[in-house]
Amino acid sequence: MASAVPINFPTPTEGSIASYDWTDVAEGSGYVIFYGTETRTSTASTPILINTIIPSAGDAGQRFIEDNQTWSIDVGAFNLPKIVNGTAYVSCALKKGTGNTYITVKFQKVDAASATTDISSTIQSNTASTDGFNFLVPAALTKTHFKKGEKLRLSLGVSDGTGSKIWYDPTGTDGAAFRVYVPFDLDL
């Protein structure tokens, strides 16, 4: 007589769990926060955007960008295709100079050959009214597809105002956190 209970049971496999904020699922997009910091070697300092808080090579509150400069700050090359779509936000603290101090923000796509394509217009913030002024600057991004190996670039500048500086501290311990919020389409 045959047994009704199987002798060999299949080995259970591990399942995957993906957690999304309900608003992100409803909208079909989610924000990734990138933190401004810098790498430093004996010959150069390079500003970067990373998605993990790592204390910078500099001291907390160190100047990042000074008067009348614009820096190109890249996210490392993407390992998977991505789509940006929506409004990005740049949050940073500014040491006010002696003139009408404001910041400018522009996002670009950088392909594997280092050619750039603007994916936002250049946005100028309002004028800083006090020292330590915190900005939250919105930038509407054109829906853009990134291939593996391409980069997202933020061009960030400080205009006018002798003595003005954008400060940064990825950990935000001195109130000078420099963060960039980028909307990505979710592949659900």
C-alpha cells in the first residue's frame, strides 16, 4: 500500500521583501537622498554625492564652495539603469557674504563618454538674509533614462557676496548638512 504522506519535502527557499512607502508606490516614484561630502588625497580634494552618511575627509563645517564658484558634483556611475522624473531638492547651509548672496543649482546627465545633457534649467535661490541661512531649492527634472555606467551631476554655485561659502557636514551635527533629494521612478 502506498503512503499518503510524501517522504521527500522540498527545501524552502528564502523570500525577498521589498519595502516601499505607500505614497511612493501610489506615485510610482521614490526619493533617494544623496549627501554632499568630499574625498581627499595628498594631491586633491574632490566633492562627491553619496547615498550613505560618511563623515567627510574635512572637518565638520568646512567650506565647500566659495564666492563666485560653481562646482560639478557627481553621483558615482549607476550600476543599473535608472529613470529620474519629478522635482529634485537641494538643501544646504550658506555663510552669507557681504553682497546679495544666492546659490544656483542645475542637474545634468553625464554619459560614458563624459558628454553632458542638461536635465533641469539653472535655478537661482532667493537671496540669503542671514548668516547660516538654510536653502531648500527645488529643480524640476526632465524625465531622463540613465544607462548602466552613466552619472547624475549637480552643478552648484555661490554667486556674489564676498566671503560667502556653502558649508557641509554629512552627519548634520552642526546644522550644515548638504543633502540632495532626487526622485527616481520605481520599477514595480
